[in-house]
Amino acid sequence: MTQIVCLANSWKHGERCIAGINRDTKKWIRPVCSLYPHNGKVPKDIRLIHRREPALLDILDIPLEKDGPDYGFESENITIASGRWQRLGQVQPTDLLEYCHNFDRILHNSEKYVTVPFLKSLPFPERRSLELVYAKKFSVRCIHTGVGTKWKGTLETNTAVLADATITDPVFVKKLELSYRAQNPCLVTVSLSMPHRFEDWEGDDPCWKLIAGAIELSDSDLILVEMKRIGWSIEQGRSYLKRNYNRCSRQQLNNDEITGFLNYLTSLPSV
């Protein structure tokens, strides 16, 4: 059994694609099903836990083989072994900050896609098709098509922008349909699709960048983000709270105190 923190449960050819971070190795894993050798999608009878979909932030215990099909361009795929999936609990959004790497580009380049030949040209460990992004800004728009609607998202980090990526997270899409819009920075899982060419496409086969999972950070979460930015330790933060609010942790702050502390932190320069 392998424990992963679930960071994606997204649509994939009528089923779902599941992905997350291995809690031991800190590396991405995409469990793939051998019943679908061309794309590895995971059917309900395998992924549901007590009739419940795996959710973002869930700690999943999954029976996995030692390796899996890479389809020639992916490095994270591991074949699902026989046995039942288990849910062991959940992590907090701030527990994921260590997995957000400060790459200059989101998944290899500044385009909306990565070509298969480019991925194949990389050493195997560098053929990344999953990435957790700290998005300072996250805007969305709805596109009406002849067969329904699609939601597109634009992410902005300190160094990169990914514009109009298709959102494939069903839970997040449902929230958008109910008029939800993220106000704070978000942790976003960006995934590469299987190769897909549009009718008028010219050039090498593209794998499109998809928004496969999104988690909005609360103001309380952002306190830890800002402490990390300015180089404060947990003890420094607690010392400040004790002196100024007579509190021992950010969980004890009321809304006004959270806002005040966050405003103070954001006013300080980065280390």
C-alpha cells in the first residue's frame, strides 16, 4: 500500500484521473488502471471509498505496483494493484506549501501545451506532467459551446502566467456554476492531457495543460505563506501573537485579528 495526498480527481474520458503526492518520497504519483491501457483512467469500482469520491486533501492508501506505463512521455504513472483503497484522513492546505516549486514556467514552458517530442527529449525523471502551483491570482470564465459549457482558468504566479486552461475538477466546476469565485491565492494542480490534436492543428502532438484541482487558501492559511516569505519561524510568529494579541496560535485569532496580523506580515519585505 502507498499513501498519497490526493491533489487531483478530475474528469478523464468518462471516468476520473487521480493524482497526488507520495507522503514518503514527496514525489507525484498518478495511479493508472491496467484495464485502460491507452490512458489509465480509474473507474468507479476501483476509486470509490465507501461510495465516496476521493477528495482533494484526502490521505489515500492505495495498493500499487512498483511501476506503470509511461505512454512514452510521462514519469508519474504507477499501475493500480488489486485491493481496496482506504481514506486515512486529511491534511491542511498549508501542509502542501512545501510541494509548490518555484519554477520559472508552469509545466516546462509558457505555452498552453507541451509537445510529446519535447517530453520524450527529457531524461525520464524530468518528464513532469503534474505540478502544484501557488497561484497569486486565479480568474475564471465560462465558454458556451454547441455541446454545453466549459470553464477556463487563468493562473498567475510570481514568474509565470497560464491563460485559459480548461478546468477538469468536477467539484470546483460545480462551485463555479453556483457563482463561487476565488478571492484569495489558490493551490492549483496543473496536469498534462493525453495527446490531442484539433482538426486544424499543425505541428507535433500537443499535451494540453489542464487545471485538475484547485484549493483556495483562507486568510489564516495566508499567514503561514507570508511568514515563510519573510523568513519567520513558527516560534517567531507565536511570539508576535503573544505580545500583540495575547494569543498562542493563529487558530485562536478572531477575524479582525487575522486581518490585522496578515496586513502586518504583508507589509514586511521578503528575505
